[in-house]
Amino acid sequence: MNDIAVITLLILSIFALLGCGVWVGLTLTGTAWIAMELFSSRPAGDAMAVTVWGAASSWTLTALPLFLWMGEILFRTRLSEDLFKGLAPWLERLPGRLLHTNVIGCAIFAAVSGSSAATCATVGKMTIPELRRRGYPEKQVLGTLSGAGTLGLLIPPSITMIVYGVAADVSIAHLFIAGIVPGILLAGLFMGYIAWWALRNPQAVPAPDRRMRLTEKLHEARHLIPVVLLIAAVLGSIYTGIATATEAAAVGVVGALILSGLQGSLTRASFIDSLMGATRLYCMIALILAGAQFLTLAMGYIGLPRQLAEWIGGLGLTPFWLIMALMVFFIILGCFLDGISIVVLTMGVLLPTVQAAHIDLIWFGIFIVLVVEMAQITPPVGFNLFVLSGMTGRELPYIARASLPMFALMVVAVLLLYLAPGIATWLPQHMRM
């Protein structure tokens, strides 16, 4: 059977199983089993047992459940309310005023969450009712929140970066450092769009309630102290070389528990809910990772990654057109799969091609996170769209249309990242680890 027929069979197997409602992790495992049984001489059962155990027992992966737990704990605190109180007085003079709280709030919460959906939901629970009450246009409120929520994947700590680091065997700490400047850049693009829109539509932006004096603003800024301290503890321990990503995740959990206790939101029920929420989410991700590792092994045995790399190499694409082709490829995948599934499903196939094109794997990791961010706001499988639809009752197409400017800005960010790769690579190359 030729290569095209094999690829077609595997793709049909994946979509057939997904269409039947089979979990993503089991779909990947089943497709790998089919490939091993039909096109490889190695026993599929033995290969599956070894691969799944190896994927599940990775020490690097232990950072993931800890960061998930930290996000679940903070999701149940008054952190988002405090963020609004601390930020709002400083934004009254910016074009767009309080719309910027969506972006800045998501950027700050992303630095202690690592999850796009958690960032979007947590900040949205606070900003949507408040911005509606003040008369801000709902389309702009939902669009900017949908886009800004994706910062949870790019600004470290990031669950997607951890998954990519495990799949590509690169330093997670270096990935975290590499995501800082691109995250700030993307947040700046979002805020620039809000200002541009507000200047073009001044009548749509409500006037501020009153002008606060500097002393009043500084007094309100005290609400930002807890989250700033937690960010400093988690990220500072990584960037100074004191702790690994896994150890910093443990620091984050302890800090989140302390913060929750001081705010009075740490109860037996909330503790158990946060623990069970993190456990369920991690089990889902771990199953996907295990299935993807098995599928990667199966494709390696039948030679698909090497053949695909040779085919793409034979096209004579320059690095720019290779990156553009991959961006379109990932955007299309994002219409059907969640971000983590995209990463683990494609890395085994694409990494040989990327390495053959001499593309830096740290830079490529940031590129992957950016395009996976796009998948969070592309229907029909866009997690942020689902979150906002559930919170507001609005239909997915409405929220997707409101998010289009944010999607376009992510494309701009990818182009800037390609034209100036130092945006992602300079910090990890110059920081002591």
C-alpha cells in the first residue's frame, strides 16, 4: 500500500472514531493500534504497554497536574475581583478605558494559571457583568475577552508549553522564558486594537464615572499585591535558576493555597473541588499524551514521518513558506481538535521536517503555541468560544465573529515572530539557568 493510501486510512480512522464520540486519547490509541497491526511486524500490545507507561511516567510531566491544581485553586478565590479593583482606576485615560481590563486581567491571570479556558472564564466572570452594567458594547467585550483569554497559553506558566516540551524534548524552563516577550507583544497588539477602535467609535465608549486622584489609585492598587507576589514566586524561582518548572509548580500550589486561605475562600469543599477538577483535567490530558506517543511510535515504524519530511523537503519550500504552510495546517486542525491534541498528534510527524529546515525548536515551540491559540477561537471546536457561550448565552457564530480582529492580530504576531525571531529566542539565550 502506498504512502498516500496509508495516510488516508489513518486520517479516516481518526475522524471516524472522533465522529462516533470516542475520546481523543482512545482515538489516537486505536488508530495507532490499526497502523501497527496492518503495517508493522512488531506486536501492537507490547509496543502500546511500553509507550503508554513511558509517556505516563515522565518526570517532566509532573509539572502539569501541579499547575492545573494551582489554576483550579485560584479559580475559586476572589482574585479576579481584586484584579478589577486594582486595574480599573489606571485605565480611565486610555482610549477604550475599561475594555483594557479584559487584556491586562487575562495577561496577569495567565501568569498564574497556564490554561486559556480558566483564564477566559475567571476574568470573564468579573468583567462581563461589570462592563455590561457600564454600557460597553457586548461585541467588543466578548471579542476582546475571547482573544485575550488565549494569553493563558502563551504567557508562562503554560500547559501547552509543558506538553510541547515533553513531546519535542526541549527545556520547559527555556520555553517559559521564551514566551514572556511574545506574550507581552500579543497583549500590546490587543490593547492597540482596542485603542484604535475606541478612537474610531468614541460615542460607543462610556465616560468614566469620576477622575481619581493619584493617592486613590495607589490605594486601590493594593488589591494587586497578592497576585504579583504569587507571580514573582512562581516565575522568579524559574528564571533565577532556584527551581525547575516542576518545583516552581509546587511553589505555585502552596502559594495559591496560602492566598486562598488568607482570602477566606479555602474550605474543605473548595479544596476537594479544586483537587478533583485538576485530577479530571490532567487525566484527560495524560490519556491524550499517551495515545499520541503510541501513534507517534506507530508512524515511526511504518516510516511516515521520514517520508513526509522527504516529501515536504522535496517541495523546495523556503523556511518562510514552510512556516506559513504549517500555520494554515494548524488553523485547519484547530477547527476540529483542541490545542493539546494538535500538539501531541503532529509533533512526531513534523519535528523531523522542522529540524531539517534548521528551525530553532524553542522558537518553533512559541510559534506552535501562537497558532494553537488561534484554535481556541475558531469554531466549531474553540474552547474560549464554548466558555463565553456558556457564560453569556450567546451563539458561537456571534462570538466567533466578534473574535475575528483578535484572530487577525495573532496572524500578525506570527509574522512578527518570523521576521524578528529574537522576540522568542533572545531571553532564553541570555538568561542564566
